[in-house]
Amino acid sequence: MNYAKIKWTDISNGPGVRVSLYVSGCRNHCKGCFNPETWDFNYGDPFTEEVENSIIDGMKPDYIKGFTLVGGDPFEPENQKALAPFLEKLRAAYPAKSIWCFTGYDFEKDLLTGKLGDADLVTRMLSCLDVLVDGRFVEELKNPGLWFRGSSNQRVILVQQSLARDEVVRLVAITDRLYVRKFNECDEEGLYEILGDGQTMKFIEPPFTRDGTREFLRDICIGKGYALAAELKDTGKLIGYILIKPCGDGLYETGWIFHKDYRGRGYAYEAVNAVFDYAFAELGASEFTASADERNQPSLNLIEKLGMKYVRSEKEDGNLLLVYMKNKGNK
Ligand code: SF4
């Protein structure tokens, strides 16, 4: 395998400062590709053991948060043989640093089916990755505001979670302690723990039944995509539900419900701020609204901490709701 370049302090191909390896060779030939010189498998220099060791050394400093494979395409059959053992070496050396990979191929159709190159090597590569950004770059869908991808068809995938749950788990943001991601079918149990709890739902609505949770998950969270999930990075536990529902003209209704065992530790603040950033950048949001029962002081405190401004009060089912707004100006 040849490689085009190494960036030793890269801040644009994954979260934090990272070492990035640009491999040579790509058959996708996407129109508008940002690195067309790397399509040629002979471009650049040979990826020798010395180069591997220099990357492993370069990953040592604490400020290096992870490693990213960019292309060219790391999953081209010609590149798999060198990259599978290298990624294994890197993973063993730095179990706590994240490994990201960008590919023009499709996670389910090309990588999981074993159709691309050597299925065993592909499996070994996937087993080392935290995050895969997949799909060809489509110039017509280009959006510079997207989080770590060039066009909106591309997906940021949590690889180990997707393999374990047998569903594609799509990431939209990362905070210090959380993954903020789209909901999946396998979230039913975790969501029921939150929405089915009477204490949690005290000032919101009656607790959900198991069937009601399933229906809500399928229809609102997955079908309409009006909600995002907050999952603990270290255990994978679903601890929060965040509503992000479009109401027209860039206005989004928001709301959040967090697991009773994880309240008062700043998780909701962390997750909701990340959702605001995601919606401003990716959904074209310009304004958010949120409301809480006047008796729900913790929720009102959080709303104000998030920089939302009180606009009015509304009566609902005999209770008084305080309504707040936030726009780019009070971000
Ligand atoms: S997959 Fe990436 S490197 Fe290959 S052509 Fe598309 S944008 Fe360029």
C-alpha cells in the first residue's frame, strides 16, 4: 500500500487533535473529490513498518485524542492487507484513543456483506474502528456546515454499537461524556425506563406504557426523526431523550427527559447544547422554543442555563407552562 501524507496534528477529521493517515488508491472517483491525486494506487510513498512505527510514536502525547484513516479509500481491497494488522496494532497500543475512518463505500452493502475484497480483513478493520463515515461524496448534496462529512448522504456511524445491536447507529454529536445519536429499534427498553417512570414524568404527562413507548419510539423518534438519544460513552446506557421537532421557518420545538438516576450531573446541559449546535449547523435551525411547568424548577433552571429567554406563559390542562425561546443571537 502507498500513502499520500500524514497529518500529525489534524483537527478536521474527527474530534480533538488527531494523527491522520491519507492512504492512496480509490475507485469511487466522486465528482468534486477533495483529494483526486490519491485515486492513483501508486501515488505517494510506500507504507512501511518504519512509517507504522512513526505513527504509533506520534500518537503518544496526551493531547492526541485519536487516529483517523482518510483517503483515497482505506477499504479498497489493495489497502486492506496493510491496514487490518496496522489498525490492530494501533488499537492495542492506544485502547482509550478513538479511531475514525472515512470511506466512499457503504457500511451495510459493501463492508458487511463481505463483497469488497477480503471479508476477514474487512471484519478485522471494522473491529478496530470507533466511528466510520461512509458513502460517496455527492457534490449536489455538499454542505460545508455538516459535522465531519462533505455531503448530506454520508453517515457518521458508531461502528461497535452498530455491530453489537445489528442496526446502524448514527451519531450526530459527541460531548465529553456522551454520544448524541439517532434512535434505533433497540432503544425500546432504555426509553421505557425513562418515559415509563412516574417520578420522571411528574410535570410532563402520564408515564408511558410499554406499548405506548414502542409506538412513540417507532413513530416520533425513528419514523419522523423528531428526537435524539443521549447515550453514555463508557457504558452505552441510554440516559436521555431530546425532542427536536421542526415547526417551520427555522423554528424547532425542543424538550428533554433524562433518566432519574442521571439527573443533576450536567448530562442534560451537555447533550442539549450539542443538539442546539447540530440543529443550527445541519438542520438550518434559527430559533428554538422550550417550555416547562411552573412547578418544575430543575427544568426551568436548566432552560435558563441554556441561554433561553422567557417569552410568555400558557395554560395547559389547568397547569401553567412557562415558554422560552433561544435564537442564534443568544447562543
Ligand atoms: S471516496 Fe473519497 S477519496 Fe474516493 S473519490 Fe470519493 S471523495 Fe474522493
